[in-house]
Amino acid sequence: MSEPMIPLNIAVLTVSDTRTEDTDKSGRTLVERATEYGHRVVEKRLVADDVYRVRAIVAGWIADPDIQVVLTTGGTGFTGRDSTPEAVSVLLDKEIQGFGERFRQLSGDEIGSSTVQSRALGGLANSCVIFCLPGSTGACRTGWDSILAEQLDSRHRPCNFADLVIPGRRQHG
């Protein structure tokens, strides 16, 4: 008999200068996917694409012992004020290089060479995993369905990120 999945506490941040709560389809997609999978979305916010405002929110969530996962959407491109990777990368204890690599590999099947402009990022800070996804709904679906659903599932083997953020669990492998 398989063990039950252990739900994680997730915070979702949409980074955008133009979206509102009513028009934030990508943030809503992450919330829906996470809750349908059995996780708890404990906070969802929307913030303008400003490196210091993004950094302050994510830093607060990393410091909160009740938040185990931070998902951001938006601000990962090369245009204008896109600054999510700059805001988040300085907060990381370790970068999950394979996350960005795998995301771009999967995304390439959907959007071709445009995927090279994605600066999707993953990392670990203070026993919290952080994943920065592009702002499109399709990118959020790809990231969740093809990577995060498994990697945030405590039952996934040979290893998963849930084991890193759940107190008392250790990574298998």
C-alpha cells in the first residue's frame, strides 16, 4: 500500500505591471493546480515588477516557517522591467540548475527557440523551495504538470523536493 501524499504549504506570487487579480490567469492556474493536487495555498499575492518589492515579499515567505514552497509567475523574460531572477537569486542558498534546464527543454517543444529567453529559476533557501516561472498560463501549466507536480509530491521516487522541506524527512536517492 502506498503512503499518502503530504500536503505542502505554498505561496504564489504573480509579478506583473499590468495584471490585476481579475486578469491574473497564470497565478490562478498555479493556485488551481496546487490545490487540485492536494497542497494548501496559504497566500497569493500580486506585485509590480520591481526587484526590491519582489525580493521583500519572497524573503518574507522564505523566513516564514509555515511556508514550504514559493511559486512565482512573471518577470522572467528579457524585456523592460523583468527582474524576478535578480530579485530571487540573491536569496537562494542553493540553485536548482536542473529546474531551469528541464523547463526550457519542455518549453522548447511548445514555443520553439523562444524558450531561450526564459529565465525560469529554482532554488532552496531556509528549507523552502522557490520556483520562478514565466508569466504565461501555458508556461505555468508546463512547469506544474511536467515538473512541479512530481517534485512536490512526497511519494515521488527516487527523490523529490518535498522531502527537503518537510521536517523530519530526508531525501531518498
